[in-house]
Amino acid sequence: MSKPIVAIVGRPNVGKSTLFNALAGEMISIVKDTPGVTRDRIYADVEWLNHNFTLIDTGGIEPDSRDIILSQMREQAQIAIDTADVIIFITDVRQGLVDSDTKVADMLRRSHKPVILAVNKVDNFDKFMPDVYEFYNLGIGDPQPISASSRLGIGDLLDRVVEHFDGLELEEEEDERPRIAVVGKPNVGKSSLVNKLTGNNRVIVSNIAGTTRDAIDTEITWNGKEYVFIDTAGLRRKKKIKEEIERYSIIRTVTAVERANVVVVMIDATEGITEQDAKIAGIAHENGKGVIIAVNKWDAIEKNDKTIYQFTAKIRDVLAYMPYAEIMFISAQTGQRLPKLFDMIDTVLENQSMRVGTGVLNEIMTEAVALQQPPSDKGKRLKLYYITQVAVKPPTFVIFVNDKELMHFSYTRYIENKIRESFGFKGTPLRFIIRERK
Ligand code: GDP
Ligand code: GDP
């Protein structure tokens, strides 16, 4: 299911990071941890009353000079308008209403996006409530008093956020065409790939299925089958600051990956794999999406009989957390191996939805246990009772054991490898849930 996106916008020092951490810290649904990927917390999964959404902090750098604050805020607000389903606009009761708040509020109102106005630092409701009323002047609805640092009013704020999810969560489910996100750092060749695939009949499906997001999607028919390609290159802005470009590209990636079934992670052959590539690939991995690594501009480099081997080894090393992802060497410009790319997309789509019967799974597990004894600790040995597949997209398995503590990551990985030896599951991560049965 595609998750709604909620973005936080506001001036420096109003409490954006504090609110972000309060929401992400306590209510985070899945603790995401991708080894080897350093992550600044730009986004987090939040769960509230059976709703799951992705929270984005659009605020980056805090400039010293006053006149760039407004232009930065506009930039942030624009990112939120482009990518989010609901926007939390946060202000500060102690500083009161300031001019840039008014200007950004105008911009948000014109976007017709749902906006929730949060007035932060209301640490004491009796004392500060009279000052909250002033914020009605922004003309974007009832101000919601909160204290991000004392966690007051947060529940009410979230209630108002999730009210706007009605219908959103199901919208794209009805469209059965596979959705493919092409992600990668700027200039890696994302637009070139989509252009090459469409030839001259590029059909741009804007705002498909009535989504509120400004997604620019492209419909591509290949071998009589329709695919929707999600563009992350689309919106280009002149940016001066490197960190800002990176943040923006991460946000675009998160929102695209969220909506996709399969993610094509593009790497530039002329540059080799970089840390930013690893960050971007990590987003697809953590979301449980199907992944294909496409090394683009393969036409542009000098090659000998070892080049593919060397590239593969380096990528496997940097992306060690996703050994399941297939690596392809393509050229968006010449069209080299693009038919193969579609074959792979189809394979990955199938594998994301593959189900394995409980009987077979238990046979594999029993055999695996017989081959390699489970770990033990202080005289207690791990026992694996039963395994069953409980979900697809990504394929998710529950293993019942005697003691969760004894089920080390490495033994889970061992069982995973055994399942993959039999069924492949190429291109998709697998999830394992360990449950105790006494
Ligand atoms: P950002 O620049 O918008 O991300 O703001 P921060 O989250 O970094 O917060 C700026 C300052 O405001 C920090 O010193 C916070 O401790 C403080 N702050 C944040 N939320 C509250 C709050 O609810 N009450 C009070 N009194 N201070 C807060
Ligand atoms: P995006 O920012 O990821 O969308 O990248 P673009 O599609 O705009 O491509 C950036 C640059 O790389 C352009 O100058 C393209 O012509 C070039 N480029 C893209 N794909 C290829 C390729 O397969 N081979 C070569 N040699 N150049 C490419």
C-alpha cells in the first residue's frame, strides 16, 4: 500500500526537529536500520490510530542572514506542496506571528493542500492560549496548540492530520499497472531512460487517479503490457547549496519509492558507486520494495574483460545489505540491455508477490537446522518450531521459536539463504518476524 506523505514546514527555531523527533521517536512503527548507511533523519515512518504515514522534515540549513530565511522557507514550502499529502505548518507562540509566516501561509493556502497549523511552545495552555488566537489571522484554519518538547497536544495534532487520509490510502491500489520508480542522484540518466523508453510518444500522466500529489508519471507500454514510471527527476530547481540539493533529492526519492512496486536504482558508470548511491538504494531496501541496480552510461567507459567483474564486486561491497538485488549494465542513450531491464522488472514483480506453501517452508527449515545447529547461550539452545509466510510485497515470514533472544541475526540470515537457494526471490528483500511459542 502506498503511504501518505506528511511534511513539516516552518521557520528556523520554531521546533520542527523537536516535533519530528517526538513523532518519529515514540510512534515509529518499524525501526529501520540499514547497516552501512549513515542517515540523517529526513524521513520517518509514523503510526497513529492504525494509520501509517511517512513524515518528512523539509527544513535543512539555518541561514544567518534574515533575507534568505524567507526564500528558504518558500523553497521548503514548495517541496512540501510538491510531495506531501498533508502539510504541518509550524509556528512559535513565543515569537508570535511574524511576516514570513504570513507569506508562507499565503503560499500554502493557494496550493489547496490540506494544511494543519500548529502553534508550538505552548508549554502551559492556561498561560499561552490567549496568544494562540492571533494565529487565526493566517487564514489557514484553526491553530492547534502544541508543545513539541513537552509532548502536549501531539495526539490532537495527529488526529487532525489523519483525518485528511480518507481515500488516499487506497487510491493507487485500484490502479493495477505496475509502478516503477527510477531513482538515483542528479545526472545519472533518469530522464534519459524514461525518454528512451517512450520514444516520441511520451504520455505524461499527471496527478494520476486523482492523487493530491504533484506526481509526474509516465505511462510506458512494453510488449503489450502497461507500466507507470514514476519520475524523480521532474522538478528541477536552481539550487546553490549542495546539502539542499541532496535533501531535496532524498525527499523526492522517498516519496517515489513509497508509491512504487519496483525501484530501479541508477548508478553512473563513469563515476562508480558513491555514498549517495548507497543512501538512495537504502531507501528502497528499507521500504521492502523490489530493487534492480542499473549501472548506466555503460557505453561511455573503457572496458576490458574484467570491468564487469570489478564493478559488480565494488557494488556488492558498498550495498552489502542488499545481496538480493540484481545488477544490470545499461545505456539509456544507446538502449543497450533495456529489453533485459523489462524482463528483470517482470521477474522482480513476480517475486515480490510469490507465496511459498507452509509444508515446503518447514521442510527447508528442518533440513537447514539439521545441517547447521542453531546457536545456544548459557546452556539453552535455540529451537525453531515452525515457519509460515504471512504476507507478500515484500514476502514476509513468521518463525516460531523457543526464545527470541537466541535467534541471532546471522541465523535468520542463514535460514533466509536456504529459502533463497530453493526459490530465488531475486530482486526482493524478505522480512522475518520471530515469535516465541512457549
Ligand atoms: P527547528 O529549527 O524548527 O528545527 O527548531 P528546533 O526543533 O531545533 O527547536 C528550536 C528550539 O526551540 C530548541 O532550543 C528547542 O529546544 C526549543 N523548543 C522546541 N519545541 C519547544 C516547545 O514545545 N517548548 C519550548 N519551550 N521550547 C521548544
Ligand atoms: P537525470 O538528472 O538523472 O535525469 O539525468 P539525465 O537523463 O538528464 O542525464 C544527464 C546527462 O547524462 C545527460 O547529458 C545525458 O545525455 C547523459 N546520459 C544519460 N544516459 C546516458 C548514457 O547511457 N550514456 C551516456 N554516454 N550519457 C548518458
